[in-house]
Amino acid sequence: MPASTRVTLARVAEEAGVSISIASRALRGRGDMAPDTRSRVLRSAQTLGYTFAGEPRGRPRTSLVFDLVLSHFHGPYTDEVTAGARTAAAQLNYDLVLTAERDDPDDDWPQRIRSRGTAGVILGLIVPTSAQMAVIRRAGIPVVLLEPSSEPPMGLPSVRTTDRAGGKAAAEHLIENGARRFIVIGAVPSYRYGRGRVEGFLEALNRIVPGAPTVRADADWSAMDAWHSCARALSELPGEGPIGLFACTDEMAAGAYRAIAAAGLTIPGDVLVVGFDDVRGARWLHPSLTTIRQPIREMAAAAVHALARAVAGAELGDEIIELPTELIARGSTRAIFPTVSGLSGPRSPAPTPID
């Protein structure tokens, strides 16, 4: 494009309704400003076809830093992810930066990552939008997805676990330990990994005990909502005899403990319970929770190592790294039911889950 027709920074600022200095800082990812202001400037620059002088074709600078992007950093699952990623990054002589992703279309985390010269990005439990990926790709920054919430449409590498196989193992374990009626607590929003766990569980039930009384309840990934959903499911479940309950996460299983106790039932005397994840709190419940162990720290470490390979020049494409789940049997499914008669054995003390 001839110099006389080149779009100027002043034109971008005018289009975005900001000063030239603010437009300059927004385009370079510098300075504190409202996310919508930065997004407005970036959209204006893209619409007008503006490129500022010295704009790098790749990363503005490359440092020994990886970004771990999650929607929050205050839960048992994300604690495990952070610990696994941090340990693996340190072993590879990288520092780890924690970046929060907000559920906001004006969130500018890709621009912030680009501006600090990050060597690579791990996106945990999220799939980036095409606009977000455009910023990262223009900067030449490799990305690895960790347990993406949906199947990525952009051919990105990912690390995940065997969610469907974990759900299947939960059903088989409950049946083997005498359960003949079933409750499955799924989760909404219905993310890829949650769907896989529930589908694997129901497929195993239909194969081994077709027609068994089953109630599916959904909760919002929280213990509190799982408590209420489980209470409704217990009141709706037909028939008599031992109940097997599978919850999509350990946190949701903890909520189910409260509903079971409130209904005057005991674990495992009346209800056998299996969770999913094996976060630290699972073994602190009373009785301790049988769960499907998801190798969370190992998955985070695998994502870091994959990212390091990409930084070194490896072409990962849409490679999927899948680490296996493992059933960890504890007190909540102690085998006390005869597997033929379906009659319950001795009762255990009432469960007292930790808040």
C-alpha cells in the first residue's frame, strides 16, 4: 500500500473514540485500561487494516515463561492443575504465569499474553474463540489445550483423560458391590468431559443391568446444587434395595453426601457413592469417597512438556495426549451387600461430609 494511503494511528484513535496515546498503548498491550476500550481499539485497527511501525511478525520477545490460562484459581481441581504445571515448568527452566480468563467477549487476555512475550500458552478447561486465536497465532505463540470443554475446531493439540472409561468403571464397581438402583448426577453446562463420564456410566448400566431403575439429575458443577438435585432424585427413584450413585465430580459427590444424610440414609449402608477427580478432599469425607482418579497433575505436566516441544519446533497439529483414569475404592462403596439377594447388610454410621 502506498505511504499516502496508509492508515494512521490518529485515524484508528478517531474511529475508536480514544486519544492517540491510548490507542498506542492498547495496540502494544501496555498500560491499564478497561478491557472494552482495548477491544474497541483492536477492532478499529483490524477493520481499517492498520499496522503500527515495528509490529513484530512473531513474538515481540521470547522469554522463558509459559502462561497457564484458567477461568479461576480457587478450587481443588485448579489447585492440582497449577501444582502440576508449575513443577513441570520449573524442571524445564520455565517460569509459570497464571492468567485469569473472564467470561467476557471483551476480555483481552490474548493481547496481554502477546505483549509480554510468552513462550507458550496452556488453556485449561476452555476453548479459545477464533478472534482470540488470531491474536495468539499472529504472535507465533504455541498453544496446548488442557481438558478442553468442547472439541476444538482449530486443530489444536490437547491433553485429556479417559472420561468415558471412567464413567464405565464407576458403573461396573457399583454393580459389583451390590447396587441395583442408580442415580447419576450429571453437570450443566454440559461440557465435553462431563458428557463423556455420564455416557460411559449409562452405557455400562444398559449393558450389564438393562432396565435397572435409574434417575438422572443435573447440577451446576457445585456441591450445593448437587445436594438439591440428589435430594430430588432420591425421592423419585422407584423400587427398593441398594442404591448406587455416581457424581461427575468429587465436589458434587460431597453435596450428595448431605442429601443422603438428610434423607435418613447411610453410606454405604443404603447408598454407595462414586465421585470423579480424586481431589484431596475426597479422602476426608466420612466415609472416605470412592472415586475415579483423574491424573490432574500429570495431565498438567504433560501439557507443559508438549508446549516445550512446540517451542523447540515440533509440529503438534491436533495431537491428543490421553492419560488413563483409575478407580480408587474407599469406604463409600465398601462391599456389604450380597450380590444375588440385593438385601442390605450391617449399617454404617451416618456420613458427616466436610463443608
